Amino acid sequence: MPEPMNFCPNCGAPTEFRIPEGDDRRRNICTATGEIFYDNPRNVVGTIVEREGRILMCRRAIEPRRHFWTLPAGFLELGETSADGAARETLEEAGVTVREPRLFNMIDVTHIGQIHIFFIADMVGEDYAPGLESSEVTFLAEDEIDWPQLAFPTIHRTLERYFASRRTGDFGVRVESLGSQDWRAMALDREPRD
């Protein structure tokens, strides 16, 4: 949710936190120039890569949720498409080059101002290795995944949806929302197990 800023990041003048004319939400507004600063959701992009019935998984080497398992994913950068960002994150975190990313799951996480977008992608070659943000990379079958040790509810939900789709053959795009209560409902662990 938007938070008040004290000073304009461009000129250093004080800011006001109010609803601008014609708007319906409070925004930070520069008192010197009138520039309005919008605080919009951040996009997280990632991939589901399957090889021989197993899914590419990374153990996080960074906070938040260090040592928990995740799909290769991270924040979209300016100037790249969501599919390109997902491919970049997969290469950076797992050393895997992918091709033909296909949109699979989009999850609105409004309570933290994020949208998580996952693509199904095909692996190019056989190589994989942990990047700087991963301590371990492996392929896991559905029954090998330690579900309470997944890093985030969006990873849990995306994997649930993927395995259900694999059983039915319906890989249509899913769009859904997750709230703060979903963490508890999924029974994700608070601490990593070694």
C-alpha cells in the first residue's frame, strides 16, 4: 500500500500525501512541481520447467525465506517482457536456458502489492547449476516436494495447479488472487529444515 514520502526524489522539496484532483487514492505529490508519484504493484515472473516428470526447483540462498524451495522466479526488470524476464530469472537462478515460455498462472497478491506470473517453458540442453541466489538446484517429482518447505504461497498454488493440469491435460491460463490468510491455510513452515 502507498506510504507517505517526506521529500521529492527529483528535487528534494517536501511532498504531500493526498488525493489528487480526479483521482480516488492518496498519492505522494511534490509541493514544488506538483509531480504525482504512483506506487504500483511489482511483477514477479518465473517458470515451470519439467524434465522426465520432475520440476526444476531452487533452494533460496537469499532472504526472504532463505533455505526454502521455490520455482526459479524474481522481479521483472524495466525494458523486458514478462516472458523474457521469466527466462532471465531461470538462467540466473538455475543455470537453465529455456525456450517457448507459455503463460500458465497469474496470481494477484494485493496485500503486498505484487503480481506473480508463471510460464511453462521448455529446457534447452541438459545443464543446470545454482546461481548466486540459489544454494541448490534440482528436479523433483510431485511426491518428492516438501510442500511445507516451499518459500511462498504463490509457489505452492502454482505447483498445485500445474500438477492438477498435468492430470487433466488442461493447461489453460489461470488467474487468481491470494491473500495473507493463505499462508496459514497452506501450512507453510516458518523456519527451514536442513
